[in-house]
Amino acid sequence: MISQLADLAPIGLLVVDAELRVRMMNRTILEINGLSVADIGDRVISDLLPDVEPYAWDVIRQVLATGEPILDVEITSTTPATYPDQRIWQVSHYPFRDSDDATVAVGVTVVDVTKQRHAEAERDAVEQRLRLLGRASGLLGTSLKLSDTLDSIVELIVPEFADNCELLLADEPLDADARPDSLTLRGFASATWPSSSPRPWDPLETIGVPVELGPDNPAHQALATRRPVLFTIDDRVIRSVHVQEPSRYRADAHFERMAVDMAIVVPLLVGRQFFGVAYFGIGQSRRRYTDWDVQTAAELGSRISNAVANAHAYARQRTAAITLQRGLLPHNTPALEGLDIAWRYEPGTAGTEVGGDWFDVIGLSAGRVALVIGDVMGRGLAAAAVMGQVRTAVRAFAALDLPAADVLTHLDDLVQTIGSGPEDTLVSCIYAIFEPATGTICLANAGHLDPVLARPGGEVLLLAGRGDIILGVGGQTFSETRHPFPAGSTLALFTDGLVESPSIDIDEGCRRLQRTLRTLTSLNTNIPTDDLDETADRLLSLLDRGEGYDDDVALLLVRATTTATTATTSIAPEPRAARSARATVLAALDDWGVAEDAFTVELLVSELVTNAIRYAHTPSRLVLRRGQHALYVEVSDEDTRVPRLLHPTFDDEGGRGLQLVAELATHWGARPTRTGKTVWFQLDIPNNAMQNGFRPSAGDNH
């Protein structure tokens, strides 16, 4: 050890006896203490070296008492040669023994290790700063919530770097070249050592308080120079702080409470945007800031600035993405006879990239309703844009009144076209049609989660189909399944975000949803129509949507409220069958109390039935349904040729039947079916007729 230290500095040697009188000193010790050989005499070492701390003599006494050496003791002192600077000495003690093995003197070696210790301290300080900056950088990615991120950073900074840390942010970023007379910022995060938690009514509370920093505040200099400013807290600085809510904050009390006398203010800048300032203060710990600390504060400010800038960018992008997606979703669902509708859409809470979840409710012919839900694979604006195209296409295909499976077939072709770029596009989708005349749901599923049907009394069914694959793959044929949908039943269509999270797998999520629906329906055998929104909220609350959950949720609930009132008859392919069809219609209208519209209905029914008999040459079926405000007539046959409206000339003998239907009916049309076609018309009925003769029933059926 002595030889190693000798390379660093001269070694001082001295010998003291049992009475601590100096017997010998080498030149190094003499020069350090400004002594000569004549000065030594017979003096005690404590008198000879009065500036050395007394602990040094206690160590010598211990060696004399125990006879054991004590090595590498570090002693800090000031000597005449180094005054007023303190030096650090590494001292080793060795016992000298006589012939009886008694310790009679102590030899002492002294080496100046001040430079070495200072270098080690600087190295440790650098390592500590690097660790601090590394940990601060690591905190930036732990949360997407800016307040949580900045709270974590200030709690790291205090007390490791500062006794007090406060972040004041502007409500909106300012131009970095602006030079306002005062800066109005708002307290966003703070931490103090020793830690204390001000009460909500404490006038020292700074979080959320608008603070106006006058021109004498060092924050203005920091903004102007774009560099940190080291300053001391004085009356001028205290007077430069003003608040809009003095009942919540007093600058003088705040600084007194913080006990800060020196601080560094760092401008939070990214490019030309100024987001606010960060204050790092010291006082109670008795530390002093150096130029190294100013550089460290600048590095910490840079990391905080990036966090704030990223949060602003995230908020803007997320707002734009959510606005786009919400703009593509239905703003409200139409009022539909016989159905109650409730829906929920929630964007994911993590990341700026929304998903491609969507739903829709589309009115079809003769009071039928299309129910749609889907999910575009992927995330971000690209997924939302694809979702918008697919939703628009669904509405276009729905306007053609196609069967559910045919709609998915057309969608599959479209999605393959959309995905013809470098990345394929895949979409899951359910297209279901509510048939009020039969009280059924006809459903086609392209790779989407199976919907859940809850019936009164607690019966809950998973409407599993054949398992057709997702849209965009191509080369497939879609199938349909038909399910009874009686009054009081609830159909739940949803995306995977409702039933899956990092803590819950999709199967367990589906089981939880089914159990919840079973509980709700078993408690309410006749579920009131006004609680469907409560059911939607209850289902949405099943999922833990904590931080880090990044999937969207789309939920569509549909409840049947009444059983259709209908009259049906079969029509043989012979002329006299038209008379039987008219008789069935007239009897039903008379029974329903709307016979005053019998002539128009009879005339239009005659046209549709006659066309079916004349062109189809196969048995057909007539369905007359009484709605709340209208009558619906459908004539179905096995002829695949769909009629179209002609424009006959004066000399033409035919082609006027459908013109008559178009003129007299409120709405009319024709749609293809799996086995042929259906021609239909709707005739609105005056409200007084409905009130006088039409009393909807949950069970009427002719």
C-alpha cells in the first residue's frame, strides 16, 4: 500500500512515544506543517500540530494500548502549508515493541490523497448523474398519462438532485421567441424534501394554480437565453411571483415552507415551442449547486420537455383519430318499430392509434332492420379509414336489400380490393337481419365473435354459426343461420375489446358477459324498455380498462319489444287465388279496425298477387303485418326475376301495375331471396286510425 501511495504523493513519516511526544519527523511532515527539526524538541504531538483533528491522536493511543496496527485511516485537516484548503490524509499506524514485547512507540505514515479522493468524488458524482438521467429517461415510457410521468420524475429528482422540484406548464405551448411581460403558467407537479403533503385547502398548494411570473423572475432570462439559470432566492424573486388565486397560494409562505435558498430554473423547450419551466431548489440539505449541476438540470429539463411535447402530440393525434373514427360511426340510431337499441363505443386508453371497430343499424324494406358490427384488423388512421370504406359499402349493399350472406360475399370482394397494396386488409363482420313478420334474426358471420342472445327467464345462447372465415381472404361461401327473436329477447353484438384484456382471456370474458346477461334477464322476465342503456353500462363495466389497455370496444344491444301482428296466406298459381288473398286481407283489416284503408290495400294486394300468379307460375305466400304506424304487405314467390318499374307509353297495354303501386303506396320495392324474390309495399296509416282501431298486442297473430 505504501509503495502504491508513494507513486501518488510524498510519504510523511513520524514516530511518537508512549507519552505522544514526537521523536522523529521526516522532511515531508516538517514541510507540510511549516516546522524545522529544532521545533520538535520534546513536545507532545497535539501541541506540535494543533490544527489536526483530535481523532488522529485517539488512534495513536489505541495502537499503544492494543499493540495492533491500524492502517489506512483518513483524516481531514488544514495545515500551514495548505491553509485555508482542507486536505485529506491517509494515515497508517505501526506499533514499535521493546525486548519484552511491550509497545513503546508508534510509527506513523502520512500520504496526501486529496486529489485522488476529489477525482473519485467527481467520478461518483458523474455516475450518480448518469444514473439519475437514465432513470428519468426510463420513466418517460412507463405511462401515457402526463401527470403520472411527471409525478414520477419529480419524486425521483427529490431528494437525489434537489430538495424541491416544481414544474409549471403553460395551458398551450408558446412561441419560444416570444418575450411576454409576464409568463402565466400552471402548477403541474411538485415534490419537496422532507416530503410533506399539503392539504387540499393549504395556501401552499401549487398544483393547478395559475402562477404569473413577472419580468424579475429568472424564468424570463431562461426563456430568452434558452439555457438554465442558477440563482439565489431573494425578495426580488419572491415579489416576481403572483397568483390569480391568492387564497390557495402565497409566494412568501411557499418559499418559507420550502426553505429553498438556491435554485436552477430550466426552460422546457422543444424546437420553437415553450411548454413551461422546471425549478430545482436546494436549501435544507445544505448542498450547493455547481456548474455540473446546472448541466444536469439542463439534461433533466430536456427529458421533461420531451415528455411534455410527446404528451401534447399524443393528445392532438389521439383527438384527431378519435374524432375521425367517431365521425365514421353512427351519431345516433334510428327509431325502429319493435326494437330498442343501445350502443357503446370506447376507444382504447393506450396509444394514439385507434382501432377499426364499428357498428351500424340500417332500416331495410318492410320494417326489417340490418344489424352490423365489425372490426378491421390493425390500428391507427389506416384502420379507421378502411373501416369507413367498409361501413359505407355495407350501407350500399344493404340498400340493395340483399340476403345477409350475399352482403358478406360482396364485402369480401371489396376488402380484397382494399387490401391489394403491400399489406393485406382483414375484416371480421356480422351482418344480421331482423325480420319483424316472423320474429327472427337471420345472421351471417365472417370470422367475428359469436353474438349472445338472452331470452326472458335467463336463457342465454351463443349464436354460433358455421364458422365462416374473415373477410379479405377470398374464395369462400358465406352461410346464414336463423334464430327466433321473441319479445323481451336481447341480442348482444360486440368486438373483442369488450371481452378481452391483458388480465382476462377472451373465453373467460365471453363467459362473464353471458353470466351477466343471464343474471339480468332472469331477474326481469319482462324487461322494461328503458333499462337497455343500464345493461350496456353494466356490460361495459365488466372489463378492466386500466392504463395500458389499448383495444377499442364496440357494443350493440338490440331488444325486441313486441310480437308482430300478422295475417298470412298461401297463393296457388291460378287466377282465382287472388280473390282468396283479398278476402284474407280484408278480414284482417276489419279485425284490426283499419277497414277505412281497405280499398287501397285491396287494390295494391291484387296487383302484387296477380303479378306473382302471372309470372312466377309457382306457389307464393302473402304476409300482411300491422305496425304501429303502417301496414306492410309482402308477396314472396320462387321466381328469381326481380320486377322493375317501367314507363309505358300511351299505346302500351301493360307495365302500369307497378306504377299504380308506386303511386299509392308510401314505399315499395322488391328484394331477392334464397329461393326467389319478395315484392313488398308499405302504407302509412293516419294516427287517429291507429289510436281508434289499432292496439298493438304482444301476442296477436292471425
